[in-house]
Amino acid sequence: MVAPATSTRGGATVEAFVAYLLFLPLITCAVLLVLLSAVKPPSKKARASGGVLPRLPPSPPAVPVVGPLLWLLRARNRLEPAIRELRCRHGPVLTLRFLSPRPAIFVSGRCATHRALVQRGPALASRPPAIAPFRALNSGQSTVSSAPYSALWRSLRRNLTAGVLSPWRAPLFAPARLRAVAALVNDLGLRSEEGGGEVHVVECLQRAMFSLLTHMCFGRRLSGCRVGEIEAVQRELFASYIGFQVFAFCPAVTKLVFRRRWEKVLSIHRRQEELFLPLIRSRRDGRDSSTMHGNGEHDEHNDETLPYCYIDTLLAHRLPKEEGERALTDAEMVSLCTEFLTASVDTTVTALQWIMANLVRQPEVQAKLVNEINAVAAPAGDGDDDGIAEEDLRRMPYLKAVVLEGLRRHPPAHFLLSHAAVEETSLDGHRVPVATPVNFSVADVSLDEDVWDRPEEFRPERFLEGGEGAGVDLTGSREIRMMPFGVGRRICPGMGLALLHLEYFVASMVREFEWAAVAGVDLAERPEFTVTMERPLRARVRRRRRKAVTI
């Protein structure tokens, strides 16, 4: 449950370029307004402080109107290298101006990030105003990840954490995890047999994770057809994420110019309601009749129904008095269910794919992991094979090291979701206005040569005793060495559950199958909703030899 990548690529860049040309007169007017505002009398706050306020963080020199266009074109070759270059010239805190009416502040480096998100965490714990598509999909920023720092956010986050994500809730969802892993192993085996050993891995991972998370969200195991429908609409949302950024500039006009794209926003939202509302109402009917099994379609899988799920917490939740002490609306519950799936599925699938790609690429790491798994749990096929028990994972330090190295070397999101100041503040002597997006680089921290030895390499041993990553604190409270789940007040509340899923799925796949490359493994990156593999992993998957049983 980590944050999505912030990037611009391909067709989205071309369309944004067209929008830029269409809106050139409007941009010119905006620049004139900015210039006029620069000579207006100082504000009361400025006069109270002697007439001088700190300036925004430094930015590269740019010609008005033309400057944002040049940045837009450069974004086709990725934003991160440009920020690294600017950091060498201007320091770790920068201001960049794109097509959005607000400048964007970028913070890179572990020390500056720690000062901003940990030492001064509450000051930058809010969110900037969402662009039109995400306001529509998030019920006007009424989800845990999108809500500003407020009583609403605290209420929703507390409900999610205490209701689903806390460690003492984990055993309640163990049956769902067991089913999902068994289905994944079965799917990989069937595809291997049908494809001559070759498997398109990400498709199996996506189906397994959607099955698991919908089970946890709605309380029952859905049919393959229903899971496929939910997966399709969520995949459409993931694929459209970058394209929706065009609505950041002058939405009243962009909704007309890119009418089909705006209609896609509405279509996705409508489809989510069509899929989720019957499941929500079915669960509500079950609660109202004093049974957790429900009726009607809910009875289709009574033997596969969980006694407790995320929807139960939403149905029982009351918003704080600042929000009218009311129950959540159906629309708000749809948005929160969407968030639950969005934040959980794609980030976990992305991390799993990167980890398995590196295990395919480095058979010696895979062999070491298999030996550890077999030393703790019985090898696949020995006697009554019930798979890996979750409690066994605690006795597998190398497995944990493999997962942590995957998250360090290939964080699913290269930038955190944008933060914003609760009220105007300063950072490293620079002004941070309210509602200005403040972005933090995840990938740069993970590749810091002052912390990591040969950071470009995938080497799990660095997280074992004596390595530079041993005992790493993922919360970043003492220091930040890596932050795949963010840090500070907005740290991902699902970190513990995500680590459990990653360890459980990796251990189960490696225990059951031998993994080998088909024709090499290309680790080139592709920014989408997350930063995934340019060429999705295809691997040769073969069941491990079962030991002969002596009778």
C-alpha cells in the first residue's frame, strides 16, 4: 500500500503539449497576474514580520510561458534524472513549475526528507487540492490517502488501522490468504503445463491479489467472473492515472478539450458503483438480520465467507462531530473500497514482480532462499503438504532480507503522494505556501551511496547481521535509510500487512517452483500507476522435485 509514481510519458505528454498550445493565451494572462502580484503591497503577515517573507525554494531559470513547455518536453525522458541534476546545483529543496497553476516543491535526499516529514511532520501532513478526476473518484478527498490533515482524516485512518490493518486482526484474514496462495500456486502450475513451462507471471499475481483483497474488503470469496470485472475496472483506473493529469490545468476547459478522457473518469466511477454497491448492500443486509452470512447472492459462498471484513467497519463507523457525527454515505464507502484495492493490489503486485525477477536473474539467491525455507518448513510434497504456515515466516531472516532488498532496489512508487503544508510554513529557510504540492523522492533515498554499498546491485545479504541494512527502521523515526512506505504522519498504515503478504507469497512461490529465465530478464522501468517492469516478467516455472516417500 504504497504511493503511486509521479511521472509523465508517451501519449500523455503529447496530449498535454496540445493542451499547452490551446491554452497559451490563458497561460500568458496567468503569467501577467503573477508579475503584477509581485509588485503588490506586502501582506499583513509580511508587514508583521518586517515586510520580508522567505522565498520559495530555488528553481531553474525559465522564460515565462516557454519554461513550462521545456519542462514538459523533458519529462518524456523521466523527471528523476532532471531533479538529480538540479539538486547538485540548487540543493535538496527545489521549486519546479509545470502546467499546474501552482508551483511544485521537490525534496530529495534522506536528511532533508527527515527534517521535513519527521522532525516537522505535522506541519507538512496535509494534502494539496486534488485535481478534478480524483475529486470525483474520491468523493471530494474523503479517503484516507487523499483527505487533508483534519479530524476526518484521523477518523478514517483510525478506522482502517484498528479495523483491518492492526497485527491482532491479521489472524481473521488468514483463511483468505491461504486460499489466495493456493489459487496462485495452482494457477502457476496450470499455466506452466499449458505454456511449455513459460508463464506470464504478472497476470497470475494480479488475479491472486485481487481475489485476496476483495475477500478482505467485502467479506466473502467472489467468483472468478466477479473478481475479473473488478480487476478490469481497477486496471483501467491504473492505466489512466497519468493521462488524468491533463486536468490539473484549467479543468473547466480541459474537460471540453479532452471530453472523452473526462467521460472515462465518469465511466470508471459509475462502473465502480455498479460493482461495489451490491456487495456493500448485501453485507449491510446481513448485519441488519443479525447474521454475518447475509442473503441472496451473498449465500453463494457461505462456506467461504469471513465473519469480519473492511465493509463491516465502514458500516459501523461514525464520522467525527466536525463532519456532522453521521454515518458514511454509499458513495463514500465506494470510494474507500476503491482506495483499499488501489493502495493494496498494484503496489504489492509490482513489488512481487520485481522480487521474482531478481530471483530469476540470480539463481544463487533463489537457491539460498529455498534452503532456508526447507530448513524451517517441510519441502514441497513431503507428507501432508499444507504449505507454509504464517508463523514460520518469523524464522526466515533471509526471506525478510530478500523482500527488503526488493523494496529498496525497486520501490513501487518513486515519489510519495504529494504532501502540503497545514498552514504556511518554511523548510530549510524556504517558504512553503498552503496548498502547494510538496513531493518527496523515494528512489533517491534507496540509492544513496553514503548509506548503501553498491546500491545499484540486488544483494539481500546487506540486510543480514553485519550488513549496512541490518535492523533498518522502515518508519524512519530515527533516520531515513529507505522509505518504500513513506515516513512521518502519512506513513502507509498497511506497511505490516504488505510485508506479510510479500513474505508469504514469495516463500510459497519459491518453495513450490523452480524459477528460471526464458531469455534473460530486462530490468528496465516503466512508470505507470506504479513503476513497473518495461517488459513484464516471463519465467520458466517448474515444480520442484518431490522426494520419494518410503512406505
